[in-house]
Amino acid sequence: MISLLFAVMLLVILGQKLKIAYPVFLVISGLLISIVPGVQSKVISPDLVFLIFLPPLLYEAAWYTSWPNFWKMRVPIALHGFGLVIVTSIIVAYISEKMVPRFTLSIGLLLGGIISPPDAVAVGAVMKFFNLPRRIKTVLEGESLVNDAASLTVFRFALTAVISGTFVFQKAAVSFVMVTVMGILIGLIIAQIIYFAHKLFTTSTSVATALTLITPYIMYLTAEHFHYSGVLAVVSGGLFLSYRAHEILNHKARLQSHGVWSTLSFILNGLIFIMIGLQLPIIVNGLKYYTLTEAIRYGLWISLLIIAIRLVWFFLVAYIPRWMSKNYRIRHGKPANREIFLVGWSGMRGVLSLASALAIPVLLADGNEFPERDLVLFISFVVILVTLVLQGISLPWLIRKLKIKGDQFKIPLDIQTGQIHLMLMKLSLERLKENYNQLMQSNNLVKSLELRLSNEIGITNENIHSLQSQTDEQEQVKEYNQVLLDIGEYQHRLLIKLRTNDTFDEDVIRREEERLDLDQNKIG
């Protein structure tokens, strides 16, 4: 595992040099490594994905999702996250039953549940290189948070149908609602308990950070114990705690937890994507009743089918309300076809699909082989490979070709930043004068704080005025930021020299280095 992790680090560095999103590059690299003679691949344990990888990755995604934006786009998110998954599963079920001789409708629904949810990490890794409209990012992030729960629910019902040989739609629908609602409820209840635990018992930064690490596992395992959606428990609880993070985490805990979670998420995603590529020999060798050519043909047709379903779905959802309601057309205007196509094309499958396929039992309860397990697993792998490589590599080109740009604001972002900073400084100075007027007379340190805030207000005002009055604004800002970065690096070198003598305490120097890092991070 250590050697695999080291390989991931090297491959990610190479992928960055080649400007290829690391999930795509790692899957391709895993495929190439798997065909090297002497390399032994191991089957990914579904328990490893569902119990170790999935909860923290879902929680991290929920934590960094804006709740106001999520709620604003709740209707399209629900339509895509639940509706598209169910529609995709049903269409795949009927088409695969007709296409594959030995497939039944239940097995087709099982396959549909496996391959229906796109992978948020893969899409996000590509999208972060581009300045896209906020609504696109919100829909993609929100969809990915809820579609995992929908697909796993469909998967479980289909698995039960294959094993038992029966499928009752009414019972499945009622169970789906129960699993969804109770999963959300459990997540919110546990989030409320964790919220009070943070408020009452966390006394140090390390304890607060550690609590954020175990929270997703508590939510997931509790919901799964009662046979409800652990995915939605983690998502709902993560959104709740993220929205109230300012109440439970101080600035030190926020900085530390952000660093810990960024590293943990990167490691988990890196490992799982390269392990997907390494599964190729195992999955190919598992084919029993089909030739490799037949299996590839089925996999490619199903891959094209789900790509087409997603594109058609997004255009229908965008246009049907406009066809049905004149008021809707007036209120929302004409849809942006380029944006619709981009979101529809961003449907790369990933780790959840492979983990679900691997979770299919090898044997039934009566000791017989699980029907068509080998082909379902192979088709799932082909779908993951085709969507990750084809769509993942083409997305950057597509974004440039469609000329999709980020949100355009009336006030430039640099000026907005200055205005926010100015507002905070003015309000802080007012609070200082109102609440600590006597201390300003008797405490020189508090008096110096007043002077520092006043000076900073003056400097920020000058910066805003400069940005507003300069015609070559971007070049001036670039030069200014370069000077700040150079001064920061110079200060770092001076601090390193201070370490060689005993004049200053080591902890003081480290705190000053941290301050410089934060200042430079604001610049870029």
C-alpha cells in the first residue's frame, strides 16, 4: 500500500505537468501498470470502499458545498440526483434485457443502479481548472451528493429481486421513500448531537479536528445499522454542520481541519482511482460465459446509452417547463444550450459504480452462482473507463470550444475583495471604540490596535481607488501581487536565518511563518 501511495504521488505530479485531471490519469496509469508482466492485482473489497472511503469523501464534499446555493438549486438537483438515476436505471434495465441473451429485467435494473451515478471527484478535478458559472458547479456538486444514495437504493432493491426472484413496485417505492427520509433524519439528529459535542466538550484544536474525522463514520454506520441510507445521513449531516461551522470551530481549528481534510481526501481519491485501473486483469479473467469481444461490445453500447440518456434528460428538464408554462418562459428566459450540454457531458462514472459491482455476491443463498455477475462487473468497468477517459479528457477542450466563462460581476472581483475587507475593518474599529474605549486609554496594546485598524482602512481605501481609476488594472494588480509574494519569500528567508541563533523562541518563529503563509495564500 505504501508503494502504491508513493506511485500515486508521482503520477499526480506527472498528470499536473501534462494538465490531465488526476482521476483520469490515475485510471489510465493503473490500466497500464496492470498489464505489466509480474504485477499482481488485488480485488478491491467493497467493504473497503463503503466503510472506509465513502463516508469521509461524501462528508468532505458536503462540507465544502454552499448550503444557500444548494437550497437555491434544490429543484434541478433533486431532478438530476434522484430522477435521472431512476430513469437511467429503468432504461438500462429494459435495453440490456433485450440486448444481452441471458439478462433478465432484474439483472438489467441491477446494472442500471450500478452505473447510473456520476463521480463527483472526477468531474470536480477537471472543473477546478476552469472559471465556470456558479450555477453549473452547484448543480454538479449537489447532484453528486444525492445521486449516490439513489443509485445504492436502486442497487439494493434490484439485488433483492434477483436473489428472491420477485419485485413488487409498490413495496419498492415505499421502501425507497423510507430509506431516503430516515437516512436524512438520522444524519440531522447525529449532526445536532455532534454540534453540541463541539460546543461543550472540544477544548483543543486537535480534538475538534479529530471529531470531524469520526463524524461521517458515526452517521454512516448508524444509518446503515437500521438499514437506511448511510449516504444521505452523511450528506445531510455534513451540510448541517458545514452551515454552522463558524459556531463550533475557531480559526485555528478551521485552518487545521481544512489542511487535514484536503490531504485525506486527496490520498483516498488517489488510491481508489489507481486501484480502479488495476482491476482490469481480474475483471477480464472473471468472464466465463462470454468472449472478450462480446463483453466489450455490450460495454460500449451501454456506455453510449447512458451518455445519451444524460444529455437528453438535461435538455428535456430545461425545456419541458418552458413548453408547458408561459409564465415560466417569461421568468426564466431562454436556456443556455451550451451550459446544458456541458453539464450533460459531465457524467463520468467512478468508484461507487465499481464498488457496487464488486459488492454483488458470488453465490446465491442456495449455493448457485449469482447469474451474470461476471458480465455485469465487466460492463460496469467498461462504462467507468469509457466515461472517465472519453469525457474526462474531452471536457477541457469542450469548455474552451463552447466558450463558457464564469459569472460576470458588475464590480471586478479584486475591488469586491477590497470593499469587503474595508467594511470589516470599519466595523471592527467601531466595535473597538464602542466596547473598549476605556482600555484604549489605559492599554497601549489596545491603542496600537486602533491605530493599526485606522492605517489598514486608509491603505485599503487607496488600493480600491487605485483599482477603480487604473485602465490597466489587471497588469497593475499582477505587478502588485508579485511584489507582495517576493517580499513574503524574503521574509521567509530571514526567518530561516533566525533559526540559527538562540535569540528568538522556535515557537514564535513558527507562528510568524504561519502568518506569512496565510498572507501569501490570500494573494495566490
